[in-house]
Amino acid sequence: MGKDTGFLELDRRERDYLDPKQRLENYREFVVQPSNEVLAAQASRCMDCGIPYCHNGCPVNNMIPDWNHLVYEQDWRNALDVLHSTNNFPEFTGRICPAPCEASCTLNIVDQPVTIKSIECAIVDRGWQEGWITPQVPEKKTGKSVAVVGSGPAGMAAAQQLARAGHSVVLFEKADRVGGLLRYGIPDFKMEKHLINRRCVQMEAEGVEFRTSKEVGVDVSFKSLRENFDAIVLSGGAEDARALSIPGAEMPGVRLAMEFLTQQNKRNAGDDETRAAPRGTLKATGKHVVVIGGGDTGSDCVGTSNRQGAASVTQLEIMPKPPEKEDKALTWPDWPLKLRTSSSHEEGAARDWAVLTKRVIGDGATVTGLECARVEWQDGQMQEIEGSTFTIPADLILLAMGFVGPKKAGLLEQAGVELTDRGNVAADTNNYSTSTENVFACGDMRRGQSLVVWAIREGRQCARAVDEALMGVSELPR
């Protein structure tokens, strides 16, 4: 504990944002990081609790009090080592993780948690700036080979850990670039893609081979992987989007959020987005956009629509509006249900809760509106309120209602692995092995739709399980 009175003397100070008018002009990141001196002062607020609940709140079990103390002491180099000991990609989590660690911080009981996420991001960003982050090339090779299928955060973490253990690792990705939803689901204004690119350079130097535009189950058979690799890791994510089953939902103006977000990220990269647009290109320019789904993906659609120049943006959620503040005595240190307003919401959007969508209005070729109704929830049951029907003008309706699990066609059909009742690949969190010998699963493909930090955790733990299965023992951290 660097300063035993830090939390008494200093209030929480978060990162600043550029003005909305300025940031809406482009797709670049707009977070303004405090100075190193301010960050060190913020780190001094950490109390180094006897029982640090932030450890448990963080899925990768970051040693938060340790690197807070090091930042307070201005020992950024060692802080980076401690941070990397549990997290392969803190520049990802430092930008897009919702920070359950801060919800678990003891100071959050009085609404003043330590700025853990800001400090984490600053540590790794400085590490790159100073040249401290370099490839960790294994001293010797094991002679074993592993295929990792899917290059999202789980696949990237698993591949990097396995390469550092000395295995020959090939990472297969069906898209043209590595990153999964980090690449084509997260808008650039939340996380610029050069952050992924430089990790790929590091991983290649460590021995990972990337094979992009290669979909296992389509371009490459699963049988060929079984024949050519000692182990296979399934980390393909949960991409089967929840559908909207109402009249008119088949019209061209009703589209999946991932179509919309992917196309804009491709434009930003200078690519031809039509290659990822089997139903035609999407733009919100001049349109009345309705986003169905109140989560992070819906928020990303709001921010992207505003940058494209939408005439209006409305976000709908079927659940009731959460409370402004949680009951800390009831929820702490768990992740609370409360109203969350993102930077995209602050840029301009109408939000509505407890809304049921009933019918898409249009002529079959063009969407003109969305018929909705109010609902009330009692004992977990939804009931439509009689006479509450209303209509929202809409030219483009984006579906951001989450995912129901991994896609089954191709890879999983050929792999023949057992699935859970929810349709995910069945594997436990001890050995991550599937019902097929030497085939492992991790990330969203195993646990269902979740957070980037959970994906990194599972990728790391799965890598250790694979290493142990191949070698009998493993020195990889769990």
C-alpha cells in the first residue's frame, strides 16, 4: 500500500473524453488519458485490502493492488510485468472491458472505486511507448503442434500461451484479418485496430502462424486438422445472432448489428465492405435508425449511426429501465444491475425501456416504421399493457439482441463434439476438453456470449490444459 491515506485525501478522477461534436467527425479513439502524475495519485487511493475483492471481480484475477502500488511508486516497468502475468492483452481490456473489478472495489461501497481500468490501460500503453513489450520466444520447441480455430481474444490468448510453451501453433481465422469480434464487432472509436496488429506481430515472432480467410469446416476440413495436429482448440466464438420473429422482419431494412458494425470497420480499414455484405451495404446516413437491444452492441450501433449522420437514433430494450443506483448493501461486490449510459448515448440517442416490438411496417421492399407496445414485468413474467401500442418512424432497424451460441454448420458438425443444452460446446473449466479426444474448447464457443476478459481467461486456462495434456506437466500459469 503506497499511501495509507490516499483514499481519504483524493477523490476519484476518471479519464476525460473529447467533445462529442469533435469525436463524431471521425472513428478514432477519443479518450484523454490523465498524466502519469495524476494516475500515480489515483493509484494511491488503492487500500491494498486484506481481502481484495477486485481480484475476484476480475475474471483474469489481475493483481490489482500490486500494480497500483508500483504505479504510485512510479515503477511502471515492473507494474507492466505484474499486469502481463495474468493478462495477455491489457490494452484490449483497458479499453472495452466494463470493469467488474471496479464494481468489486471496496471503495465502491461509497461510489468512489479506484480507477483500475484507466491505470491498467496506461500501464500497457506506456509499455508499448517505451519499447518494453517484446516477443517472448521459447528457448526450445516441444515438437508438438496445435491448431487454434478462431482468432478472437480467447483464440489469441490460447495461441500466444501455447507458442510460449514451445509448441508449433497455427491460428485459423475465417475472416481476412485476425481479431474476431475485436476486429469486426468493436467500433474503432472504442478500440483502434492497430492495437491488434502489433500483438499479431509479437505473436508471429513468438512462433504463431496465422492463416486468415480459412474457415475450418468450409475451406479446411476438420478431418485434416485431426490428421496434421496433435491438439485442436475450438475458440470460434458465439456468432449465432438472436433473430427477431415478428411480421415484416424479413424486409431488407431489418439487419443484424454485426453486419452494420463489420461493414463500417472494413470501410475504416480501407477495404471493400461489399465482400462482407451478402445482403447489400448498410449506411445510416439520413435515416431514422431504431436499434433493438439495450446492451453494449446496441450502444455501438448508436455511436456508429451518429457518425454516419443518421437523422435520428432510437434504442429499445424489452426489460424495464434499471435503477439509477444499485443497492450497495444488497449487490456489492457483485456486478450490479443499474442504469448505464455509454459515451455513445451521450452523443445523441433516444432510449426507451419495457418496449415490445410487434410488427415492422413497410411495403416489403422498404421499411418505414416499427409498431411497438408497452409491457410490464411482474414476478419475472412479461405482460403487454392493453392499449399501449405506438409506432416509431424507422428506415433502418438494427438487431442487437445478443447471441444464442456458436454456429453449428461446418466446424461443429464436422468436429462431432457434444453440445450443452444451450447449444455451446460441452467442456469444463478444469481441462477444457471436449467429447472428442485432444480437442479442446474455450471462450464464447464454450461458455456462450460473454466479455473479452472472460475470453482471455479461458484462452489462458485452456492453453495450460492443452500443454499439460500434450506434455504431462505444464509451467504455464492458470
